[in-house]
Amino acid sequence: MSVPVPGYPDGHQLLAGKNVLVTAAAGTGIGFATAKRCAEEGATVMISDIHERRLAEAAEKISEVSDKPVATHICNVTDNDQVTALIDAAASELGSIDVVVNNAGLGGYAKLVDMTDEQWDVVLDVTLGGTFRMTRAALRRMKDAGGGVIVNNSSVLGWRAQEGQAHYAAAKAGVMALTRCAAIEAAEFGVRVNAVAPSLAMHEFLEKVTPSGLLEDLTKREAFGRAAETWEVANVIVFLASDYSSYMTGEIIAVSAQHP
């Protein structure tokens, strides 16, 4: 049995007056859904991605629901110079950076006995290393500004075991630990750092990197009998970015209906 997807919620100006930077806001997935929801909630949005074409397509789609221009900037989060340039560009384009959503990540499937060093390294470098670089650059800017919010995208695999996901699970567990430690250090200068941990949010990129049949099996484990819509994860990110979560920092919120 599958519980129907609820209606798409209206915006309530939860991020009115805020400037938001979202990494890896491609034409689909949680990053795009987050950037779109932020725009619908009244934020001025800048998005970044490593792919120029899909970055431009995403900006065009988001501009259709926003009354403000959507700025873009190419960035590879494994390159610290590009990360620094992205933060500088966001500060210049937006005037200030109130919220940074770290969504860039890389998955894949490989059993540990067959996993190469390259497979391990690239997933850790993009998913954990990229979040580290972006968080560090954002904190430096937000410290000087006297406040801000960072929301990281982790995964329930930071807590749970799944075959073929040792590299991805290790990276996402690292994102959780990074979030908690960064939050403690950033509290003194008014910056909050939290993370979401989705279980299964369906989008076309996920289908491309997941073995046939696995997504169907994972979907059956979800209490609602369906995967989350990407915007359902984005709604929780919006909450963490907003003033409604003003007393929360160092927290990891599972966006999940999964049972063991």
C-alpha cells in the first residue's frame, strides 16, 4: 500500500528578506527543490553547480516562481579556490549571505571488496570534503557578519548500514560529525549549523547510480510505501534555514519514514 503524496504547500514567506546560497542546485534533486522552495518562501537565491548547462536550466525554472533574479555561479566543491570564489561571488551578488545549504554530494554503488581507492576518494572528497570546504568558507564570512545559518545534506546512511554504500555512508556520517563540531565552534559568533538526513528521495540522478531493483526494495521499507518527494526534504531544510529553528544547532533531523 502506498500513501498518496500530499499537496504541494504554499509559501508562507518564512525566508523573506534572507539571502540563500545553495550548492549543487541542478535541474532535479534535493538541491533544485531546496532552491525553489527557498525562492517560494521569499528568499533571494543564488545557486551553484559544476555543470553550466543544468545550472542555467535550474535558474530559469526557479525564476518562474520567484519575483527576484536567481544568480548562478559555477563551482567544483573539491577545489578550494573555486569554493572561496563562490562565497565571494555570493556576498557580492546578494549583498550578504544569510543561509548556505550544502547539497553537493556524490554517491555510487560498490561492494567494499571490489571498491577502488579512486571510488572511495572521490565520494569522500565531494561529499565530505566539499561540505567541509564550503562550511569553512561560509563560517569565515558569517563570523565577520555576526551571524548566519548553514544547513548540510547528510543521509540516514550515516546511521544505518546498506550494502554497497561504505564510501557514501562513511562520508555522510562524517557530514553529521562535521555539523555537530562546527555548530559548537560557530555558536559564539551567532551561526547555527544543522543537517537533514533523508532516507529515500526519488529523482532521476539517484536512479542512474543505483542498481536495478534496489530502489524498489528500499521503497518497500518506507512506512508510507513510497519515496519522499524532493520538496518534502526541502521543506525541512527551509525550516532549519528559517527563524522558526532559532534555538537549534548541531542537530541532525531525519527526513525519513523508513523502518529497519
